[in-house]
Amino acid sequence: MDFQLRSVVSYDMVVREKKHLFDLSLRRQIAIFEVMDALEISVFSKTVQVKAGAVLLANKIRLQNYDKPVLKMRGIIFGSDLLERLPSCHILSENGSKHYDLAVSLLNRTVESREDIEIAERDFLEVYSSYYQTNLANMMRPETDREDSVKRNLVMICKYIQNNYEKPITLQFLADMVGYNPVYLCNLFSKVFNVSPLKYLQQIRVDKAQEYVTKTDLPISEITTKLGYSSSTQFSAMYKKKVGKSPTEHRNQFRSNKGDLPLSIQST
């Protein structure tokens, strides 16, 4: 999953009349920030105590602090087109743990140049992957919401495969997107859709391959690249296994039978 740095934020907020301090609701974005004072957070109407120095990984949260007149915090907001919906908030408060140390190191960085931004984006991906792989059980979501969450995650996986079939997708990558164990994701996906994630990806590629072969004049080597295969030999073997003919044989037969003129598609 790719993340793009959107903004670096630093808040020094004054509490007045004991109102909620900060409502965060981000679409296709996620914030990582450190609270400098102990406070309470509200997630799905559930209030949780957070210690000073804790790092929060969140896309929807309400902060409140009734004990101190000022709340200090710092953070970075990242975005990704893959983020349909995330668990609202995770607390990275385990000193010495890999994801916590990575998060603090990221927040301590100076982000000024393009190189700094790229490093921050890379480091955040590592924080995100590390936390969701090892702490799925700590997600702050009510039990009644988890079934809907699973459905949304599976739909997100389907949409991603449909829109990114040309990329080198692996089961581990898909599992990291939603914070699932790869075996668990495969079993769950197969149970719901009667096909594994990677077989679904292959089906999408086969359908697109036949479209390219029969309705365009793109070289087989270019089709290979467009569909994310590492070599024309690998692509042709897959195509023959699924379609019964090699790409060239199928193209020639289709044109002979249909007499259709190929459509020219510009290479991108």
C-alpha cells in the first residue's frame, strides 16, 4: 500500500468550557500523532484513557481533556487511494515495541525536502504494516461492528484487484491492506466468493487478456507488461492453459472468424 504525506500538524489547543477539543474524521486519510499530555479519547461512544507520550494511529476520533487547560500534540497526516475505511483508532503505547519505536522515530524527523517526505512515507508504511500485522486484536471497535467491517474489507480487496490487476499483487500485500493474516484472508475470501484472492486476480487478468488479444493490435509483449506478468512466456503459458490457445493463435482465429478490425490502444 502506498501512502502520500498530506500535512505535518502541531497543535497547542486551549480548552474552554470543557468542550471536545478535536474531532478527526478523515476520508482516505490516516493520522499518526503523539499526545503530549494525558487525555481521554472517544471512539464509537467509548471513552478510553490515553497516557502522555502515547502515539495514536487514527482516521476518526474525538479528543477531550478536562483536566488541563492546554492540549499539546504533534503529528502527520497521510493519504492513500486504498483507504476505504480503517479501524477508527489504535493506541501505540508499548514502549520498546517495534511499531511504537518506528512511530516515534518518524515523528521526530524533520520534514522539509522532497527526500524527507519520501522517507516519511516509507517509514509510515512500515509503522502501518508492523502494527496491523501484530495487533489486529487490539482494534478499538465494538463487536457489533466487526461483521460489517469484514464485509467492507472484502469489498475493498475486490475493488483493489479489479482496479490494479496489472500490479504485482501478492496475498501478503492484500492481507496487509486490511490487517489480516494471509491464511485467514484467503479462507475468508474463498468462503464468501467461492474463489481465492489470487485466483480472482487471475480471472480478472484472463478476461482482460482476452480483450487485449482479440480487440487490439498491441504486441503480446506489451500485453504481458500491462497485465503484470514477468515474461511473455509466463503470460502465454497462462493464456493457453485458461483459453486453450496461445495468445497469437487466439488472435488469428478471432480475426479470421469475425473479421473485426483491431482497436488501437495507446500505450501508457
